[in-house]
Amino acid sequence: MAAQPIPSPMTADEFIRVYGNDDDDRHELIDGTVCERTLTGYSHDRVKNNLKELFDQAGVGRHGYKCWIEHSCRLANSSVMTPDVAIIRMDRLKNRTGNSPTTGSPEIPIEVAISDEPWVLQRKISTYLANGAHAVCCAYPNLRTIVVYTAHKWRELSGEDKLEFPDLLPGVSILVSAIFEGV
């Protein structure tokens, strides 16, 4: 007998039980609603990998952080999300085993937005911030811009602007144009 779908809103525990062995990691739970992640392509993956390389080269590790690609996080009891790139404090990853999502928001989740539904992207931003993110970034390869959201403001960066988080990662500075190199 096939498993019966669980009506929305779904809890994080129910989501993990139903989708926890989802080999292609195509689903996220956002505020109790199951959403299918958009398919990725070259531009999406290039930006995601550029971000990881640039953050690693800029020295996030010296500040006690790790840059991850597609690391799942459990936020409260109604969201399990997988940002495209995540900056996470290393001490939060100690003694981790198995495949369970990390509890809490990454310090800096980054979404690469190509074909995302605007309402889904906005709910992700709000959920990350409500669950402790220092900032949330949305990279838009088609526009070659990054929008950085914090609890009380947002800013748009492009070209020769620098992506920086001086309170969290002093001295780490990434040229926005480098994020979109090769796209």
C-alpha cells in the first residue's frame, strides 16, 4: 500500500519521515508547506560553486565557519530547507553523524535564484531570518546582482560592489562580479 500524503501544514518530523530518504533532495518544507526545489542548470551550479570557492579563498575558516553547498537545516518545527550555499559556524557541525539536518538556520544562507517562484523565495528569506540567520543572500545570475537581507533592511550589490559581513566575518570581502564569472 502506498503511503498516504500528509496534509499541509506538515511538521518537520513528518517531512523528515516522508522525504528523509529523498535521494535527489528535491523537496523542502517551508512554513509547513512542501515545495519542490527548482531544477538547476549550468548558471545555477556555476554561481553556487563560485560562491563556495570565493568564501573558502577569502578565509571563512579562519573565523570558525564552513562554507557548504546544499546543506539541509531544520528550522523550528515547520521548515526543513536546503540553501544552495550556507555559511555555518563549525562548532555547530561538531559531533554530527548520519543524515539528519542541522538544527537552526545557517548564519548566512544563500539562494541562487533563476526560476524560483517569488512567493517561495520570500518565505525562505523570512523563515531563515526568523530562525536566527545573520543575513540571507539571493544571487540573481541573469541580473548579475546579489540582494542581501537582514532583519531590518536589504541592499542590492552588483559589479564592483563587495559582499561583506564585517560583524560576522571581518576582513572577508568578495567582489560581486567574481561571483558571476563564467556565467
